[in-house]
Amino acid sequence: MPENFIPTDKTRVVREPQRGVYDRAAIYKILDEGFVCHVGFAVGGQPYVIPTMYARIGDALYFHGSAASRMLRNLSEGAAVCLTVSLIDGLVLARSVFNHSMNYRSVVALGTATLVDDPGEKLEALRAFTEKILPGRWQEARGPSEKEMKATSILRLPLSEVSAKVRAGGVEDDAEDYARKIWAGIIPMHLAAGAPVRDERCDPAIPLPDYLTKYTR
């Protein structure tokens, strides 16, 4: 695969083009860090944007939901999809309200999603979802039953028409505002995991798994 995605008229970053990122490795890093994507599609002229969990396997994104959901039902019939992932890295506080901003990393992927029918590929996608949440969990937890597999639909979106937009760095104020006696700077933001809380029906004798004691974000 080429190192860079080739921007199209639909994925080329027009607003603040210097923030556009088309490097495949950089885009995959953003996708692998995120937990939730938003899937946009239209049904009968009505647009919908649905948040759901996803995972990347190679050069494709997999996302899932109930087999009876509107999203899965329509996308599996070949509807065009726009999938986005956004990560917030900091609040940028400028001296003027107009120049306040955020440091962020976002990805937009366009295309047509395909329903996954192969049982092996479907199981691998479910494993990827679980391992994305918590590496090591798939091996310990009960696997999906046949009934659960039938109740879950999984879609595959090939990563072919993709771009990212990244804002990083400090405050950018108008020249005349730098002399103002106003605090300016960045509030860093990141997703942090708290201490595990045991389910009340979990046997207290069961030790905390090693992959939990060492878990960090």
C-alpha cells in the first residue's frame, strides 16, 4: 500500500489546508487510539449520525451494531457512508475570544460499507473490538455464542478515501492582542483510566487480572 492517501475533492482539507494529513501511518495511529466513531448516512433524504465502537484491521475499519438497527440495515444495502473519529488534545485559550481553539486530531473516511458474512472474519472483528478496549481481555472472557453472533451485524469499510486534520501548537493571537494583560495558554486534555471497580457480584477472591493492573492510556 502507498505511504500516503491520495486526497480527492471530497477528502482534501480546504479550510486550514496546512492542517491536512494524508500520511497513512499517522492516520492509522489516530484511528487506533480512538474508541468511538460517528457514522453518517442518509435514508430517504434524512441524514443520521450514529456513534458506535469500531476497530481497524489492516486497511479496513469494522463497526457493529444490532442486526435490527436502522444503520446496519441501510448501510448493508450499499448506502454511502461517512465515518469520523475525533480526539481532543488540548484547549487553546487565546487573548481574544475569536482566536480560542482546540488542539485535535480527526479522521474522515468515505466509502461504501459491506456486510461481513464470513463467520471467521466476523469473529476476528469481534476479537478486535474487545482487544481495542482492553488488550488481553478476549483470551479470558467468554466468547460470543451462536445466538449472539446472529444478533450482531458487522460492517467493513475499506480505507481508500481518507484524510485527517490536525491542530497542534500554541496560541495564535492577533499581533495587537499580545500586549493585553490576559492569561493565555493551553490546557492539555487526555483520556485517563481510573482504578478498576469490582462488580458487586464478582467473587472477591478473584484477583485483578495482570492486564488491568498495568492498563494505561
